Amino acid sequence: DGGITQSPKYLFRKEGQNVTLSCEQNLNHDAMYWYRQDPGQGLRLIYYSQIVNDFQKGDIAEGYSVSREKKESFPLTVTSAQKNPTAFYLCATKGTSAIGSYNEQFFGPGTRLTVL
Amino acid sequence: EDQVTQSPEALRLQEGESSSLNCSYTVSGLRGLFWYRQDPGKGPEFLFTLYSAGEEKEKERLKATLTKKESFLHITAPKPEDSATYLCAVQAQGGGFKTIFGAGTRLFVKA
């Protein structure tokens, strides 16, 4: 069964605590993304990775970190430096066609993070 | 600056009442425009990709169209199960692998 899995579905963080959100895919896609979704706003890009062992900052990378050690996995760590982390976090992947990387992104089910 | 604006923010329809959602975009060069459906508490589900002005795509009661400045998502005879948030996104020339998303239109269809 192909797809993107994110875990956990719900996550609660205490002040000063780092937490890691998991994203796994078996679509054999090269590119992976992390977005943050807040009510009334468009998805905002946190980090993205086009290939294993390489990743780039998005528009709101401060307070977050990522790794890409395997093609299938792109975990996101929300550090204590992120002052307002309560949000819905979405992981996405994108394949590459013969005409280039103009393809749509596919999304996982999301993780809702709440700060206590 | 590349930008995507969706309108209206929310739309309430009676079952069977057809309407359209708008996505206006300002980009330096459009590589692709995407429509997604998102149900509450879930990830967006891909619907359509449009690449050039004049292009149209259909899926069941949904039809997406594209001009040089905007895209419309037409919903014909909607049913309550069409209730969701519809997201528009664009990939711009020079944007690398980044995609810009609009804030979405929340659609409510009443039986």
C-alpha cells in the first residue's frame, strides 16, 4: 500500500521541550517537504529536501531542524527555540517527470502539535 | 512577489446549487497551478494540475479552468459530501522546488 505516513497524529509539547515528527514515504519520490498550517493562512514551507543528505530552509525555518539520511524518511524536530509551535504540520512528497519537476505534491495525513 | 489569493474565504451552498471558487495569482512565470481538497484534520488531497491558459480539467462534479491571471474551480450540482476546504497553489518560474499556497475556500453544502 503506497503512500505517506506521519506520526504521531497528535503531539503535545511542554515548554522547553524538543519534539520530533515522523514522515515516511514509499512512493520512491526524491523530494520531500514540511509545511505548517495555521487557521486562515496558506501552507507555509519550513524545510525541503530534493535528495538524500541535502535539505534547504524554507520561509519559516527558525526553530525547526530536519535530516534526510534515507530517501524514505524526512523527520522534523521542533525545538524549544520555536516560540509558537502549536499548528498542524504536513509532510509532502513530489516525484520527477520526464519534463522536469513540475509535478504536484502529495501530502501525508498530518500531525497536530499542541503546546501545553 | 509571487502571490496566490483565493476567494471567497467561505461559501455556503444548497445541495444542487452550482457555483465557482476563484484563485488569483501573481507570479513571474507560471509553471503549474494545482487544486487540492482538504477535509478537517486531514492532509490535502490532490485534484488537478493546470499548466497553461485555456486548459480545463474535470473530475465528477468539479471542473478547473485556467487563464493568465486566475483559475476557477466550478462545482456543478454540489452534494453535502463536497463540503471541504479547497486549496489552490502555484509553482512559479524561478521558484525552484517551492510551491505557493493560497489560504483556501471553505465550502459548505447543505442538504
